[in-house]
Amino acid sequence: MKSIIPALHVADIDASIRFYTDVLGFTVAFTVPGANGKLAHASLQRGDALLMFGGRDLVAPEDRAHLGKGVVLYTTVGDDEDVDALYEHAKAAGATIVQEPTDQYWGHRDWGIADPDGYRLTVSKEIRAVSRDEMREAMAVPADLVQTARAGGRVQVPGRPLPSRRPR
């Protein structure tokens, strides 16, 4: 397998293009107009990341209400990118924030937004190397720390220091 490219069914392809270009810096790779003059397909790209959009009318009516639910696109940014600046940009652009920037036990700093159709995106950057053994150990953290993390708070995993500064 060479790649996986998410194909998201959306209510308004033009609105999705505006969101992903304005909020996350994607560019339009190509579009395909439909017979009605509206876009039937769009492909967007940002670095190596690709996304495709199609209209919701291609989905069975009984399934349309479920689109976007339970779907999280986990994205990583380049070493030269400032994950906190991207967050501030997304927030200023009016994105719906679903998770504030958080340092995670697996060595990433991430935050989350929802797109206009309810698809969620986690934007992440590695801030420190973490071994698989460290990750397994951290998975055994007490439930109260997990609740704190889910509420958007910073979590100090016992025996694991948080980075002293946020990378830019």
C-alpha cells in the first residue's frame, strides 16, 4: 500500500475548501465540477497530506446524519512548524476548538478542531522522543489523570517530566 487518502463526504465542498485552506493551509490540487455546476469533487494537499471531498448526496439518505461522527484525522506537522502558532491561527480563523494545546505522554503536543461537517482533526507535533516501554507505562496512569487530560488540562505522568518549554 502506498498511501491512505481520506475521502470525506461534506455538505458544501466549497465551504470545506475554504475551511481547510484558510484554517489549516491546504491548497487545492484539483476540482471536478458536477453537471449542476457545483463542485462534485475536490482534492486538497498540504505537504504530503492529501484530502478528498465529495458531496453528501453520494451517501444514502439514512447515513447522512452520521457523517463526521467518530472520525478523527490525526495530523502531524513538520519539524520546522510551530504547532502553537498553527493553533492560534486556527482559533483566530474561527475554527471550532475541541481540544486546547496539550503535552501528551507519548511525546507529542497536540490540539483539536472540528471542521464544518463535524469531522475532527488533531494537529500534533513531536516534542520529545518516547520509547514504547515509556508509553506502555504511561498507559497505566490513574483514572483521575486521564480525566484531567480529557478536560484539556496538562497531565504530569509520574516519573515523566513535561518539556520545560514549548517548541516553536
